[in-house]
Amino acid sequence: MSNKIYNLDIKEKFLSTYENEQTQNTLKYVFYRSYSAEELLEKDLYDFTSDQIKKVIKNTNPHSLVTAKSTTRFITQYISWAIGEGLRSNLNPLKGLDDSFYEGLIDKTKKIHYSKEEFIDLLEKLPNAQDQAFLMLMFHGIIGNKFEELRELSYNDIDWNNNKITLRKRNNQIIEVDDVTMRYLENAHKQQVYFTYNEKNGEHSERELLPNEYIFKSLKSPRAKEGESVTQAVLYTRLTNIKKEFDLEYLTPNAVKQSGMIFMAVELYNGKRDKLEYEDFEKIGKKFDYSMLNNNGYQYYNTTLMKEFCNSKNSKELYDIEIEY
């Protein structure tokens, strides 16, 4: 996916009409996806026909009718704004659409594992940085029993200059993460309002978050106490809501963690261009806190179990790389 925006000055002017940074980021994702079509057609998205817009929406890989409609709503707002600015003279082609417009646009593949790029594409569609960071950390294997590694992650556990996270529940084990993850974490910590989805009207309502030192925060309510970490139930509910809203039946902590392990296996393989050995699986197991077997006092990682998903089939399907194990 290109991180370029066609007619940047115009789109930045439109983005400035939104105060919420997370909404701006969601809109940027749509503009990133429209860039190649705009460049090819040599015209801005606000000048597209409904058929041309349909291709842009398909390029965002919507997993449900809800996400396709959400993207359409953003593009509709952009075109309406452009008409108001005198940039487009005729009517908005997206007004008065019915569900038949979305036929053939929905990716109905029930995915279990994601490539890193696919996963980030999915996260960029989420309206809350809290949820983006929550899921991205699971991709890095940061979960813990009852989400405890996530629930108790505080601002001071993160080395913001060196992309490192200290996990207190793992005897201060340090996990290195990428810039995308750091961006999600920073935005999650700064987020003050949480967007909750209403299935009946397809809209998001705003709820204020309780500020504290933790990355993941509870909604303000009479029962929520200042200074306390978010509960397991809150994170589980958020994950369930994401699965419902985006029709992601198999989006589970274990499946996300396995996706991250597959990515690390590919990274290790790319670094040596040889078969993966036990020492490679040991590195994966340590980062992802994978369970170990015990044989007469000797502990080792169950590579047979790991290879059920860290295998040539998945590496070929997700990254077009056949790994020899």
C-alpha cells in the first residue's frame, strides 16, 4: 500500500475539518488506497464516477458490509465538501445508494492468519487507537493470562526512543517493536474519547475514557475507578465488538499471536536463506512466551506444535515464501 496522497494540499484542507486525530488517520487510509487510481486517471477522488469509486472501495479490502459502508460514507463526505468548495460542480454520485452497490465488494474469506501487511490494513480501518494498539501488541505476542500483559502495560514500561517494551509479568523481558506499533501505542495513550459502534444505525457514538498511566483505559462510569487498570472483561468485549462489526469470526488472541509467529519465522528465514533450525524456533518461542515441554528436567519448545502453523503452506500463502523446516 502506498503512503502517498494525491492532491495532498486539498486533502489536508479537508482533513483539517476533523478535530479528532483518529478520524483523520482513518480518512488518510482511504486516501492512501485511492492514490493509485487517482494517479492513473489523473484526477482527484472527488471527481470520480460511482463505478470508479467502487473500485477504490474494493481496494480497501472490506471484510463486511459495515466496513464498506463506512468507507463509502467517508468518500461521500469528501465529495460533498469538494462540491461546497467549488471543486466539483455536479451532484454527489454516492447519494441515495442501496445495498446492491456493494455487491462483489466484500472479501468474504474467513481468514485465520494474516500477513503483517494484511493485519495493518485491517487495523487502519479501526476507529480507535486503543483497539489498534491492543491487536498489534497481540501480533507481537504480548497478551498474558487474562490479558494481564496488556492490562498492566503502563506509559513508563515503554522506551519511546528505542521502540522497546518491558514486560513486568515476564521478569522484565524486553520486546522490540516496529514504528507502526509505536504509533498505535502513542495514539492509544493520548486517546481521550472511545468510539462505540451502534449496530442499529451504523454510526459510532463517543464515550469519554478515564485518564491514567496505563495504555489501555476504561470508559468513564460510576463503577470505573481512577488509577486502576482496565479489566479483562473490557478488553474481551472490545475484541468481540470488533469481530462483530467487521465480521471477523476467527479473530482470536491465539490466531493473531500465531500470525505474528509466522511473520517472525519468515523474518528469520530471510536473514539466513536456509532451513529453520531449533534455535530459530527457540527465538520465536521466547518472544511469544510459547509453552514449553519438560523431559526429565530439560525444558524445550514444542516445535511439532509450532509447525502446525509456522509451516511452508502458511509462509507461501501469506508471504509467497516457501520455508524449509
